[in-house]
Amino acid sequence: MSAVLIIEQVLNGLQFGVMLFLMAAGLTLVFGVMGLINLAHGSLYMIGAFACAAVAMATGSFWLGLAASIAASAAAGALIEVAVIRRLYDRDHLDQVLATFALILVFSEGTRWVFGSFPLYLDPPEGLSGAVTLPGGIDYPLYRLAIIVAGLAVAAGLFWLIGGTRLGIRIRAGESDREMIAALGVNIAALYTVVFALGAGLAGLAGAMVGAIQSVQVGMGEPVLILAFVVIVIGGVGSVAGALVGALLVGLTDTLGRFLLPVAFGAILPPSEAMGVGSALASMLIYLLMAVVLIFRPQGLFGARA
């Protein structure tokens, strides 16, 4: 096993982790500020991917498609918050789960009705196609490298928004004591809509960027949503820093596990069996990681103690 292959897999893990961060950051903001369990977050990821693919095919511009993905998912998120979610804040979490699960079905069937059941394919922009040679002679796809850089830039911008702007102060205050900031004159309904639209836009951005790596199809957001919840549990509810660290841990653990475990079992098992056993154990690694974190830090790595 060469060092080049390991470094390539580390970069793949970082790319996967950055994508999970974009999903988990919006989800942890919504849950931390609003106390809402939003199972429809994966549908917003799917909307962003389909919007990007449709606009890119119609205009020939990936960048217009990327802008459309953010706009479409953010608009869908704001519409959901105003029309549906706003009625659930004072309801039990079971009601929130049932309502947002119903939204998954609505968006899935609506997307299938508009775009059909066949997947769409999105090509990376011309300037980011091909591979780039990194130090050490490593040839790595330029588009995947751009996803890592763009995701980290979005993370930096989100940290600045939360920690250095007036909106960020209100978001953090709303997470701590929503009744108090409402009493101080903050329009809590508008704040919730902005936070929900922000989280939806991040999910749509993730869907658009990943759509150029894999096919865009109905239901593509649900598996990613499960991993995003794992990220939140590991990082801590309401913590953007926890979402970033947790996402990178999950991305690296999953990617390196799927690469290294079959190789390790190949030394003692036939190749076909080693691949099956290694892949099965690799799929369990992130949940074992979550269990270990919960044992020693039940509130998550960056979560506040109750």
C-alpha cells in the first residue's frame, strides 16, 4: 500500500466531510435555535441538486446552476418554515417528526412528477475538470479539491456570521433564551425564517456540489441526512464548530475505513470475503465512533453541558 493512495483517500475523506458539514451546519442551527427535528432537511439537499442540474442543462453554465441551487433551496426552506414549521414549535417532537416526514414524501413525489424517475447528470465546470498534480506527485481531481476549499471557505464565513455579526448575536441569543430576546423586541418569527432559509441554502449548496460527482436522483438526500444527524450527535447540538469537527471525523473515518479494512482483512481472508467483511465493518465505524463519543461526552464534543 503506497503513501500516495492513502493521501488520496484522506483527501476523499476531507471532501466527504466538508459536504457533510454543509448539511449538518444548517441542521444543527435549526435544531439548536428552534428546537426542531427537521427530517425534511435531506429534501432541501435534493432540491438544490435538481435545481443546479436543471439550470445548468438549460443555460450551459454550472455557476448559474450553483446560484439557482442556493436560491431554490433557501426559498423552499423559507416557504416550509412559514407554511408548515411555524405551527410546530410548540408541539411535541413526535408531531415535528411526523410533519417533516410527510414533507419528505411531498417533495419526493413532487420532484418525481417534475423531473421524472430517471437520474440527471451534472458535469463539473470546464475550469475545474481534470486533475491537478499536488506535491509528492499526487494526481487528484481538481473539482474535488475545489469542493474542499469552497466548503472550508463557507465554514469560515459561517463562523464569521455567527460570531461577528448582529444576526449572529441574535441567533446565539435565540439558542440560549428565545423568550428573552422576543421580550427585548427581536422579531423571533423573522429570525426563525432566516435561520431556516440559511440552513436550507447550505443543504442545497451541498447537493449541487455533490451532484457533479454522483447522479442527481429522487431520494438522494435521505442517506446523507442520517449521516448529518450522526455528525450533530458527535459534534454537539447547536455547535457549528462541533458540526465541522464531527463532519471531518465522520468523513475520514468512513472513507479510510472502506479503504483500509478490506486491505487488512485481505491478509487473512480470500479477496472476495475480505472485501465483503471489510466493507461491512467499515459501514459500522462511524456508528461505533458515535457510541464512543456518547460514552465519554454525552453532550457531544462541543456541546454544552446541561
